[in-house]
Amino acid sequence: MGSDLLTSLYVFVLAGFIGFEVIRRVSPLLHTPLMSLTNALDAIAVVGAIVLVGEHKSKLAAILGTVAVIAATSNVVGGFLITDRMLKMFKASNPKKR
Amino acid sequence: MTQPFATQTVIEVAYLIATVLFILSLKWLSAPTTARHGVWAGELGMLLAIAATLLHHGIIDYKWIAIALVLGSIIGVPLGLVQMTAVPQRTALSHACGALCVTLVGTSEFYLRTPHVPAFMMAVLSMEVILGSLTFTGSLMAAGKLQEVLPQRPITYKGQNFVNLSALAVAVVIAVYLVLHPGTRQLFPFMVIIGLVFGVMMIVPIGGADMPTVISLLNSYAGLSAAAMGFVLDSKLLIIAGALDGSSGFILSVIMSKAMNRSFTNVLFGAFGQVQASAAAGHEARTVRTATAEEAATILGAANAVVIVPGYGMAVAQAQHKVRELFDVLTKRGVDVKFAIHPVAGRMPGHMNVLLAEADIPYDRLMDMDTINPEFPQTDVALIIGANDVTNPAARNEPSSPIYGMPILDVDKARTVMVIKRSMSPGFAGIDNDLYYLDKTLMLFGDAKAFVGNIVRELTGGGHA
């Protein structure tokens, strides 16, 4: 158990560094889409909630889990949708044909 | 035994691929040209992770998962289709949803595991639930303030910080007690309730102008609580996603508070309201120069380089499409038109860029503060639309000013400054702007949309320039 948590801690710290380095490079132009995208990605918490609902270990867990899946899924769907809508609007002066 | 083991490996590999896709997703977001690939990578990773999770051997009941996924999608679609001006409150709402998910899962996990919860696990679980619950209500409050269903004005009272901090301290004490005695089930709800109450109290004293910082900070909390959930569930994928979200929110809040020249503690514990009182004091009647749309059009038409400084007032007046027309007319005449975007223009980080992009203004014309500031001395006209405090030279040269030290757009270095404004009323911070009294400044009084429309008409009508 102890070593598991230590591994998790390693993962957390390293991911924090990666996040810091990657996100520092995001242009201020795209800070709003950045926030909505990280929000959608953060909704990966849905996997934990799905397991909770599916395992049905207790009534409480199943009910809370179901609400949790709904909340997180709305973030996944809404977050990706609005991020893409925003990014579609960003056009250069002389759009080159792709 | 071999079957579940093989499935477990499949799930783990899928999670690993999803992790890589998430990181690539953020990496591709760094430039507008590759940004949409980032969204696709994120979607693919998410799909993969959810599909793999459904293979989990412990899952016996798929019905409610399916119902919840469908319901969540039905709620998610309208949240993804809101107006661009409403993106800040939508973002706050989605922080609330994410935090709600984390809090509920944390609560369930506690009741499933108690009383056999190892100390470290219980500590992380408490952190997950406290952060999750305060982010949930805090984000709802922020969304309410941004949507203007709640008063935007900061609400303060004596001893507020003491009350807030005490509440948080009580929650921490309960958490510590639970770490030592993880069997005390009846204490757990109190920790959640205090978290929820603290979330509300935390946002009550925060005013509209501080929303960009607050949203970013809540974003960071949402990420950290998700990472804590990853520790509890021993899910590396969740830890990484949470850490990415947490660091993103953290970076943005640092940028925002720097742009407002305020520290985190100052945003959270010192309501802007206190500044207002001191600033409104020194008022004297000074004269300003005004100009009509016709005169403004003549000057703009004769310029070589124009920098437009949009503020949230422009978006409130729904003037961005008229501004685009002005941009088109001037560009056609060979005028070099750029936009200067202050980091806190708008209601959340980067909001102004989205609003201008929506009006079809090319993104390579949108300049951030550090890029545009050295260009102002070579600028013929700086046209300010609905921005105030971010152009106030007092931030540079008046140590007594409440906004002294705040980085501003150096519009006063342009040859001519034009300010479209409804009246002389001061901005968010309630501070008089010396810029308006300079000899080179022309005040264009009126509604932003109508005034810009008039300038465009003068320019297209011809004969005046």
C-alpha cells in the first residue's frame, strides 16, 4: 500500500511538471479554450464514477455514482463541444488552403 | 483468473494511451493552427478511457451507467452551445459539475471503506472531499455572479476573513480526526457541509473584476480534487489528468493576479470594495477634449497604424461586429490595424480573444500586452473601446493610486488616443483615469456599438477623409 501511494505521488509530481511546461507554452490567445479543454479532460473522473455505479456495492454508492456520472459526462460533452466551437472561430488573416 | 488479468492489462494499456493523448491534446493547443487536433486527441483519449472502463470485471450493472451517460450528454450539449459572452459562467458551471462528481465519488468511497481506511488514504480522501465541496458551491456562486443572478458587488462584513478561515480550520480538524479514527462515520457529513458552506463564503466577498482570477483558481482546485480522487482510486490516469488541470488553473491564476498586480491572498481575502472608498475621494472638475464620429473617422482614415484596445464594455455593448467592420474598412484603406489585449480584458482568461475571433477578426491581429506595448510609440491612433483601468497611466507613475504597479497597455504613448465611453464614470476599480485629460486624448461619448457604426459610415461614405 505504502509503495503504491509513493508511486502515485511520483506520477502526480511528474504530471504536474509536464502540465506546467506544456501549458506555459499555450498562447494567451487560447487561454479560454485551454480552460474549457482541461475541464473536459478533467472530467475523466467519470471513469471512477462508472465503476462505482457498475459495481453496485451499496445503494448509496450507486445513487451518488449515477449523479456523478451525469455531472462528469455533461462536462465531457459540453467541454469538448464548446472548445471545438471556439477554436473553429480562430482564423488567420490569409487562410491557406489545406 | 487469467481472464480478468488479461482484461486488466487491456484497461491499463488503454488508460496509458489515453494519458498520452491528453498530454498531446494540451501540447497541440499551444498554437491556433494545431489546436483543433488537440480537441480531437482529447476526445479520442476520453472515448478510449470510458470504453476500457466498461470492460472492468467488477461491473455487474450496466443499466444505470447507460442512463447516466445519456442524461449527462443531454445536459452537456446545451452547455456546449452557449453564447460566447456566456462562456465564463459556463466554465464556472463546469467546474461545479466536475467538483460535484469528485465529491460524490469521494463520499461513496468513504462509506464503502470505513472503518478500514489507512491514514494516508483518509487524508487524501478528506482533501478530495473538502476541495471538491468548496469548489462545487464556490463555482456555482461564481457562475451566479457572472450570470448576474447574484449581486456582482463584493459583500463584506467585519471579521469575514476570521469567520471564513475558522470554518476551513474546523473542516481540517474534522479531517485530522477522521484520519486518526476513520470509523467515525457520523463526522463525515459535517466535513462535506462545512466544505459546501465555505465555498459560498469564499466567493461572497469577491467582486466582478476579480472573476478571471477566481475562475482560474477554482479550475486549479477542481483539478487538484480530481487528482486526490486518483490517489484514492489508485488511478494514474486520473492523477495525471487532475495534475494537468490543476497546473493549468494555477498558471492561469498566477497570470491573472500578476495582470491585476494582486496576490492570491489579496484576491481571496481583500475584497476590492475597500479600494473603492479611498479612490473616490480626490475629485475635481477637469476638462476633456471631445470629438464627433466625423472627426474621429477623419483622423482614423489618415492614420498609418491604429491599435484598438477592446475592453469588456465593448462586449457588453455587443459592438464587436461593428468593430470588425471598422477593422475591414481601415484595413482596406491600407491602415495597419491591430488589437491590444490585456490579460484581464473580459471575464475569464483569454475571453476577449474568443469574442473578437467570433466576430471574424483574424487572430494574428490580436496582440498580447507584452507584444503590443513597445509598438505604441509608433502608433498613430490608439482607439479604446470599453476598457478603462487597464489603460490608466496612474498604474505606472502614481504610487498613491490603488492600481499602482498593475501592468497596463501604454496607450498614452500613441500619438493620438481616442476613448469611446458612455460617460465619465470611473471603471471597475472606481479610479479616475488621467488618460482622459491628456491633450492628445479625444473622448468619444456614446454607445460603443452606435459610435463605431457612425465612424464606419463616415469612412465608407467617403469625401471626409
